[in-house]
Amino acid sequence: LLLITRLTPEKNVEFVFRSVSGILKERKNVKFLISGDGYLLPKLQKFCEEEGVSGQVIFSGVISREEIKNYYAAGDIFIHGSKSETQGMILTEAMYMGLPIVAVCATGVISLVQNNKNGFLTCVTGEKEFAYMITKLILDKDLRKKTGEESARIARENFTSLVCTQKMLEVYKKAIENYSK
């Protein structure tokens, strides 16, 4: 399991940790890799110790842009608990790398993750539902492969720099046309 985020309340990381802890307890072969930093780090480390899952959780700290692709490559499932995203670059990067995504249904996220296609969207307060969807992907290799492939396809068709540049140029073109009227 892979999470790349700031370890702060607005990223809803405590929700993610509560959701994942049961999975880690039941499935000793599952690892949880967290890349990022923030003032919740000590609290999250303590939570993992209290839950008895510290051996399965890896806090990598902040990673460089040059290294990030290696972290995506190490992941099998990208998880995301943030209640809102402005740009969602982390999600599009995970998609581009072919990772299925489990995320909460939130502003910005719903424009990237297509429920039951390239991942699963859950209720913002649904820890059991979030854990269930992650477990579903862990247990079903074919589903994990299919949703990961769909993530990569969606990212390549919609979120490459060329596609985004073309979309932005269209917005500017329409704005200029409307201004001229």
C-alpha cells in the first residue's frame, strides 16, 4: 500500500491509518509505505506501535522528485484519504504509473478517480468501506491489474503535459474570444 502526502489533518491521514491498521493486522504480508512529512508523524508512529503494526509500516520521509517514480513502482495500490484536492498531481502520477486507487469521494478526487474503473471511491467517514475496497484489491490480483491498467490509460489520455497544455490553450482561446465580443 502506498500513500504519498503531507502528514497533516487536511489530508485526512488519521482516517487512512485507522482504516489500514486492521488490514495490516490480518495480513502480515502487506506493507504500508508512507512518503511525506508533517507534524502528525509522531502521532502516527505511536498509533502504529499501539496497534502492533510498526513492522509493516515504512515512513520514508519526504522524497525527491527524481526518486518518486521508484516509490510508485514499489506500490501495488495507491491510497488517498484527502477530503479535497486542488490539482491532484499525486493521483495522476499514481494513475500514470498504473496503480489502482482507493480514495475518499471528495472535491478534485472525483474528477480523477472513476469509481469501479481505475479504483474505488468511498465515503469520507467510511473507514470500514475504505478498508474493504483496499482488501478487495489486495485479494483479487486480476481486479488490481485491470484497475491499474485503466488508471494508466485514463492518465495517458487525459493528463499528460501535452493534453493538459492543449486543454489550457482552448480555455485561453475561448476567454480571448469572449473578451473580444
